[in-house]
Amino acid sequence: MPDTFWSSDEFDERAHQLYNEGQYDEAIEVLREGLVIYPEAVELHVGMGYARLAREEYAWVRRAFTAALAFEPDHEDALAGMGEVLLKLGEGRQGLACFDRVLALGFGEDLDIVLQMGRALFRDGYLDPARRFFEVALKAHPESAEAAACVGYAAHRLSQEKESMHWLRRALEVDAEHSEARIYLANLLYDRGLSEEALAEFEKSDPGDHWDELGIWRVIELKKSIYRLPDDDPELRPWLVRLADLAGEADPTELLLAELEAAGPDGTGSRDPAQLELFGTLLSELQEMRKRARSGEVHRVTTPDGASFVGTWEEIVGCMRDADAAFAGRSIEAFIAGAAQRASQLTGIVIPATDAESFIRGSADAGLLHIVR
């Protein structure tokens, strides 16, 4: 309890400060104290909802936003928060209705709240609605690099690669320093086999812009193959140092040797390609989103020789690897990388190697297997 008498706004301001510092427990304590004195303060209930949401305490989140909306049914932040927790609880239709209500109230030009809602939809796998909200933000703010980039991210997840690259490039036209969009674009170019274009984009980023190891390994691979640099070339050192920082290991040379040992026959590394989309604020949660959104999905694919595989995308790829003697004992990532290259050489079609689902769908598009469901 503060020594002096605080207003509800002061409790809210202090809680916001703690929230922004990542001190969620302390923020909740301040909000709890404030609500004892001001039980009808809508902003304190809203703050409690977002603090609980950060801790993934969804029942408490719903309770907090329900309380806020009981006092002010059209509070935009409460509606956005309620929509987000409803998505988490699997109530997608109701969650989307909350978001649409925010737009109906006239907040379509509020860039922050529209992007917040779009990101929530994106994280939980509602890709078409997510793109719609990103496009609402972009229409209201055509010079927003972040809105353009988000449209690009959603387009890629919807397998619309040309549109994705268009909007990522648009984001970079608006803001050449938008490192997340640039790294994302570079990875897309790499996956399409456009090595020199990919390296040109990667080289416009600094090692410190990277928060995921995949892009850095690709920079190293491309520099070595295109410029024919030796392992100990000084130009590689900043990237190896950044790898060491991210991996929490001290010796970048050991990191490089370990990667070479884990590489496939073609020299490509076995780092997790599913991390392609773990860039920036939006994408840092994508891996978790995929696990949540698809944990219950079961698929079946068949091959021309009559083999059938059933399970999640990852389980199917695991079974395909186990059935391929050339990859016995190798990681799933190594199998995807090697099999994608082998398939591309066979068909002339670039097979995505970013994750299990993209690999299977790309193989199906190339006529190498059939997705039954």
C-alpha cells in the first residue's frame, strides 16, 4: 500500500509501468490494492486483465475483462482483451465478434489496437481474419511499415508468397530500418533458391538485428558459398559472435564445427527451419501458436508407391524419415532439408524446407505425394 493516498489513475499508471518492465506479479499486486479502494475503476480491471493475460491465467483474465465490460460495455481495450482471451479459450467466433465490435465502434483508425487484434488472431491461427485486420490498419495508415509487414506475414502463412514479398518490400520502402521485415524477406528468397538476392537482403541487416539462429546460419552459408570465404574469414566473425550470444555458448568456432558436423550431404545446416517466422514482436510467439493451434490436427498422406502416413505434420515427416534409409538416425530438420533438395532436383520445383507442413504441401504440389486430409 502506498504511503500517500493515490487516485485510481495513479494506481493504473504505476501498474502500467511495472507491466512494461515485465514485472507482472508486482503489477497485479498494485492493481489489486487499487481495486480494493476503487472497485468500479474500469481501467484497473482492464489493467488486471492484461497483466493476467501476460501470465496466461485465462480464467482470471476473463473475469477481469468481464468486470470491466459490466461497467463500460463499449470499452475498446476491454473488448480487445476479452476477444484475445476468448481466442485462447477456443471460442473463436465470440472472440472475433469482440474484435469486430471494436471496429464498429469507430476504432478502425487506431493503429495500435487494430494491430493488436490482428496479431492475436494471427498467433492463434485465425489467418484470414488476421489478414483482414492488418489490411484495415494498412488502409487507415498506408505509410505504416508495421502494418504492411504484418500483411506480408499473414500472406505468407496463407501460402501467398508473391503477395507476401510485395508487402514486405513495401514495408521496407516505407522504413528501410525495419529489420524484421528484411530478415523475413531474406528467408523467403532463400527458400525459393534465390541465394544472391537473399544474401543481398541479409547483408543489409546487422548481426544484432537477428534474434533467431536460422537467419544467421544462412548468412554464413551464403557468404561462404557465394564469396568462397574460409571458415576463419574475419567477415564471418561478427555473425559467429552473434550466434554464440544467442546460443549461450562461448566459442563461435566450436559452434561452426558443430553445425558442419550436423550438416547434410549438400552442406546445408540442420538448424530448425520452423523458426523462420520467429522474428520481431509479431513472430516471436509463432512456434507456440503452431503447437496450440494444431496440436489436435491429424492428417493422412499417401505416396505414389502406395505408402500411407497418418499423424500431425511433424509425425508424418518423422515417419517418412524413418522409412528413408538414407536419413536413418538423422534429425527431422536434416531430413526435410535433404529431401527437399532431392525433390527439387528431381522435379525442378522448389520444395519449401521451412517446416513440416510447408514441406508436405510443397511435395504435394510437385506431385510427389497426395494429402488425403
